[in-house]
Amino acid sequence: MSDEHPLIGGSAPGAPAASADEGRAEGALTNLLLGSGEPAASAGYAQHPPRMGFFTDTSVCIGCKACEVACKEWNQVPEDGLNWTGHSHDNTGGLGADTWRHVAFIEQRVPVDAAHPPNFVRGGDEGAGAEDGFRWLMSSDVCKHCTHAACLDVCPTGAIFRTELGTVVVQQDVCNGCGYCVPACPYGVLGKREGDGRIFKCTLCYDRISVGEQPACAKACPTDSIQFGELHELRERAAGRVQALHAAGVVQARLYGHDPGDGVGGDGAFFLLLDEPEVYGLPPDPQVTTRDLPTMWRNVAFAASALLAGAAAAFAGARR
């Protein structure tokens, strides 16, 4: 067995040494910038507890907004306008600095015998036939606490950090309000608080879970639509739930954000949906916006090396 370090020594069988070295170097840089599949370990926690997260089962969400209220009360999040948006019973519109949990209401008129069965049949509507049904999809959205968190990558002050539980938290006393993280988030979660200028978002109730308590939203949810626990256990539970729904004829049920192989390395907060992600206002194929940083820095290094070599050659030629 070779004593060489796997990142700096040896080469893959049958592969050119230079090519193997480049691949290892790029892989190391990718892990440095984007993190590995275990975010707490990538953040430097040699000994850390299991990664914690959310599983939101939208099939049992009743739109009560207890999660929104509990989140605001525990985290002292200001009211967000109390505006009537005109989109069903949705009065928050989306996630932001003053909305860390957002309950979406999606109204769909569907035939009773459609592939997407209604969960509410409303009679007496003008122009509605006897076979018309009404589907009300509800979902409580939240920060995804991505495995590869672009917001963390671009923060210049270190205000955004990874906890030992794998969650992503903003330290308001360090945040300078630059806003780089806002466009970096592929989900549009982060926002600046008006009148303050700093960034605020879900902390997954770090102050509660670090002492063994549940996040406020999960504690308040009356139907267990929001479930909190060790992420690997939640993924197993979610897979079983999808199988049960398929067996019951709800064939459109699918998971979103659970796959470690997706564009953000899997989410720490993932969902069971009853329609396409776009219906819920979620991107169908989210990608970490800093994914090209390793290649970009490698190209910068190559260009800098070429410039230095050219300068050295010109200097040497001038002295002759």
C-alpha cells in the first residue's frame, strides 16, 4: 500500500500522471470552495453530531400558518406588511428578511377524474359543471440550508457560517449588508431588512436545536407536515411516505431537494410535492451559483503563471 497522501501523491492506473494530478487538485479545490457531501466536516468540524434538517410533507399541510406565527414569535421577526396579495390566502408572497416561513396557497381547477385528483369539490360555482373539482395545494417554504451554500461562499465578512449541525446561519453582528448573498442564492431566500440593511433568514432555530429542542415551526405544526430530525432518517422516512402515497393512487407525489447528487448537493430542508416544483414557485433544477469557481481560479492561476513566465523571459532577454 502506498504511503502517499491521496490528494498529492500517486496516480490512477492507466491514467497520465499530469492528468491525474490535475483532477485531484481540482477535486480538492472544489471541496475547499463548495464543500463535500458532509457540510459540517467541510466546515472544519472534525467531531460533529449528525446533520439535522427539515422534511416538509405538503400532502398534509392545511395552510394554518402556525409555522409562520411560531417562527415570528420565537425569532422576533417583524411583521411583513400584512398585505392581501390576491393569491388565494397567501398574504406573505415569498421568503425574505421578514418572512422566514412562507405558506403558499395554489388553487387549481381540475376534473374530478383527472390525474391530479382534487382535495376539495366545490359545487354551485358559476360556469362549473357537476364534474368540476378544485385542488388546493399548500406548502410551507423555508431556507433550504444547502449542502453547497453559495451564500456562504460569497460572504466577504464571514457573517454566514456553517454550524456543527450542518445548517447555515447569518450572524447579524458581523453582516455588513453588502448583499452579495442575495443573488447568489438559487432559491431567492435571502433579503435585506428595510430600515436595517442587513441580511436575515431562517436559522433552523439554531438556539433551540443546539440544546435539543425542536425548531419553533416544527413544534407548532399540528399535522406534522413539518418534520425535524437527523437528515438521513428524514430521507428514509420521506421515501417511505412517497411509496405509501403511490400505493394509495397519488402517483404525482415526488420528493424535491432530497438528492445529494443534485445541483446544490442536496438540501437540508427538502419537500414532498404533489405537482411540479414550478407550481410551488421552486426552481426545477437549482444549481449552486459558485459551482464554476474552481475552474475560474484554475484559469486565473494559469494566466498569472503565463504572465510571470513571459515577464521573466522578457527581463532575461533584456539583460543579454
